[in-house]
Amino acid sequence: MSLLLKVGAGAGFAYLVSGWDTALHTANNAINVGMRIARIWQMLITSNIQTWRPIMDRFDRIQDSVFLRGCKSLGYETETVKVAVPDGEIEVYVHKPKAGREPSAKLPLIVWFHGGGMVLNSAHDIFLLKGAVGMGILNFFNGEAVIASVQYRRAPEHEFPVGVEDSIAATKWLSDNASRFGAESSRVCVAGYSAGGYLAAVVHQAARDRDFPLCSAVMICPMTRRGATTRSYIENGHRSDLPTTAMLWFWSHYCPDPSSASDPRCTPIHGIGSGQLAPCIVVTAKYDVLRDEGVEYFQ
């Protein structure tokens, strides 16, 4: 074997053993995924939402089926309830321990609001399950809590403040009817991710202002400001997972009137007032455009 072949073979073996090939493939896949996401955002924000809605609704139905199978496998049974809201009614999906797994005491009730910029996604929220993108909330509680996911009405068909009023009405109804689901009204918590975190913040304040019980709130990467006005937009607005253009697109569909920004139901930081709110946790992500407004809201 020539010296050149020996050197080449040795270099190839070292390359495979070192794991560099895996690292490079992983990096390449990550870049490809990022580019695909960027293309999807570009197509979405440059198209009419009504063109996309039927496609997104079909995707939601597929996701719903996967989600419900996941809930069942974890030991939950799901009850769909209709809740009266201003000018209509919405569905709430209540995930509770299966019959035969009776708890020794009333369970806490977590009211969950899905993300999607107030425009996309559904209450059968894949983020509730453990997986590539999920947080595993249903997995973690594993039947030791009742979790109610709210199907609030979305923009642009239903602009601000429809989604927040739906969420407030649903939470109050769930609190009033907690015992029906084996939960305790004094142990109701609201939680959500992104747009859902925003809704959790608004409901958190509404519990104080409209006098219904709430023991705590969890806001995960919440959107709390109308408009790109913070440093994290400058630092992270180019990232493909949630670019600045996408957030502006969400707000323009959900709350097209800039004067609504002064309403605390639109910009929750205006509604904190003197405090007297239930305890809360605000979670932020370093490379998220929403990072700084979450920090600002907590502080």
C-alpha cells in the first residue's frame, strides 16, 4: 500500500472514530431545518392567511389525533366541554385521571393556553406532551393534576380582545366548576407558552380585577408587548424559529389597531398596577425575540 493510501485510510478512520462525521451531519441537518423553517415563515407572512387556514386546519386535525392518543397512553381521559363566552361559545378540553385512578384528595387544575401568535395552532397542543418540541407537562403530572386546554378563538377572524375575553371566561367557568372534574377551585393555575403565556398574564390580572380565585400563574416565553421594541428583537430577530417579521405579522393580524397597545389586555405590563397578584413564574429563553419583554414583565 502506498504511503498516500495509508495516510488517507488513517485519516478516514480517525474521522469516523472521532465522531466528526456525526457532528457535521447534525450541524448540516440543523442548518437545513432552519432554512426550511425560514422558507415556511416567508411563505406564510407573504400570503393571505385565508389561503393558508384550510391547510393549517388539516394539519391541526392530524396533530389532534396524535395528541389525544398520547394523552390516553399517559393515563388521562379527555372530556370536551362547551363554555359560554361573549358572543358565542368555545370548547375546552379537560384532561383528567381515568376512572379507577381516584386521587385521595382534590387535584390541582392547570388551565393551559396554546401558543401560535393568537393566529395559529390549537388547544390539542403538542407542547403539552414530551417530544422533540414538547415540554412534557402531561407526562410530568402523569394523571396527578387536571389539565384543561382552552380553544380560544383566533385571529384574524377574531381580533383583539376576543381571545383574551374567551380565556378569562373559560378560566372563571373552570374555577366555578372545578369539582366536576375532581379538582379544587382554590388550586387553579393558569399557564401557557408564547401567545399562551400572554393570555396567562392577562388572566392572571383579570382574576384580581374581576374577583375570581387563582392560586398561581406560569408564563413561558410570553409575548407581552405589541411591536418590536426590545433589544432581544435586535439580537435574535434574524433567527429562523421566530423572526421579527413573524411577530409583526402575528400582531398585525391579532391587533391591527396601534391604539389598543395602551389596553392592559393587549400589553399586560400596563395592567400590573399595585400588584396584589397571585404568585407567578415567568420563563424566558436566551435566544428568543420575546426574552426582554418577559424579563420586563416579571421585574
